[in-house]
Amino acid sequence: MLRRKLLLGGSALLLASPVCARRAQHSASGAYATFLSGVGREAIAQGVAPAVVAQALALTAAPNAKVLHADRYQPEFTLTWAQYKDRVLTEKKMNDGLAAVQERTDLLGRVSGLYGVGTGGIAGIWGLESAYGTRMGTFFVIDALATLAYDGRRASFFRTELLKALHVVERAGVAPANMLGSYAGAMGQPQFMPSAYLRYAASYPAGGRADIWHDEGDVFASIANYLAQCGWVAGQPWGEGVFVPDTLEQSQLGRNQTRPLAWWQQQGVRPRAGEFDASVSEGAVIRPDGPGGEAFIVYHNFNVIRRYNPSDFYALAVGLLGDAIT
């Protein structure tokens, strides 16, 4: 409490004195410039061209107040699965997805065949991450990452991502001013962090620079490559809806409780579609909202989707959206 009062008192003093305010601002600006110089030297030592570093870091002259506000004042929601599903899988999201996929059926099919990843997985992630390429974020990625690396809650993490972003500028051949994303630095239509870009971004056809902002072939190939490298099994579904007796204890459920399908049948679990998918022999049953709520049996590819975003709700939404629009 005492420390908070002292901080507030100091702020009031600075506000009351324009000279002090200007000095503090100048000091902060100088510290930020020193920080950027250090990042630039480190990037150059890692092999990034000095001209690339200078062009990219020129986009950020001071910490971005909007980025800091978004980072520090994230709204906290505690949603049930039913509430999350209603928010994310809207009728508009479904209808937009059907139209978007129909226009790109051939391209999605070719990329799917090349990587051995289902079109539903690719399209579902595309839809959830950027509303089919229509919402990628409006922040300059370099500016956002530099701000968070300088003054964020996870400065070390974001400094690493900032350095990788400078490598991305060089590898992707994208102008830093066109490298847009979220306030946290997630980029393009797949919303890759710079580290994910360097590891998973792919061009389609192969051989070019992966443009995950504008080239849909590259977008789909990058998502597919991510899932393929994380272990996607071709020809298998992510999961399916099931009926689960309310008497089945919640402690027996969960994505880590993998059992043969025959065992689940003995417990009274029944697929909503009539029969279990013939391509799988075991799975785990999840019932996010407990007895009376929706239940699903999830397979290996469900856990692969979770590698993209480690949330059961997210993976369910990707799977359901992908099934509905492809």
C-alpha cells in the first residue's frame, strides 16, 4: 500500500511540473532508443542485414500505448463450452465459411493432398484465426513486439520473437510496414508468431517466399505444414459427437483418458452419427460442461489441433467448423 501511494505521489508531482514531465519523457525515449540499438546489434550478429534492421526498427520510435493497454487490460471471461460455441461458431461464421471454401475448393484440395492434412483442419483454423483472411490485425508487428519486449509482462519471450521477426522481414521479403498482425505479434491469415513462421511457413507451389498475408496458397500450405509436422494422421477425423450416459463419472473423461472404442461402447457411449468412424480404434471422451452437456469422442488429430492453440474449446471449434464448411 505504501509503495502504491508513493508511486501515485510521484505521478502527481510529474504532472504538476511540465519541465519534469518533458525530462521524464526524454529519459524514457532515450532508454527505448538504447533498447532498440541493443536489439539491432543482436539481430545483426545473428546475420540479419543491417539495412533490414534499420528499416524495420524505424517503425517504432516509442512504446505503443495501445499495445501496452491491450496487454495489461485483457478482459477475463469464464465461459462454458456452450457459451464459447455460441460466440465463436455463429451462423455468419458458418455461412461465410461455406462461401469461402466453395470458392477455393480446388486449392484446398491440392494443398490437403500434398500435406496429408484434412481440408477441414485447414479451413477451420483459417476461419477461427482470421475470419477467412478478413481480420489479420492492424498493428505493425515490429512495433508491437518491440513495445512488449521493452515493457511487457513477458519481456524475454517477446524479445526473442522480435529478433525472429527481423529474420522474417528478411526471409519473407515483406516490407516491415506491410507486416501486420495482432497487438501480441501474431501475423497474417494463420496468425503465426514469428517463431512459428520461421518453423512452419511454406509456399505453394513450393520454392517461393511464404506470404501468409496475401497469398492463399501460402496460407493454406503454412497451416497444413504446421499440422503435418505436429503429427496429423491422414484420413482420420479429429473426433465426433457422442451420447454419454449422465451416470458416467466425469473423472473417467478427458482428452488424456484414451481407451479402445469397444470399451467406451461398454460404458454406454454411442456416436451421434450411428457408428464410430472406421479409421480409428481408440479415443478419449470429453464432456466440457459436465453431465447434460455436449460430449465428443476425440482422436489423435484433436491433440494435433491443440498444438496450434492448447485449448479444448479451440480444438473443438476448429473441428466442428471445419466439418461444417468442407
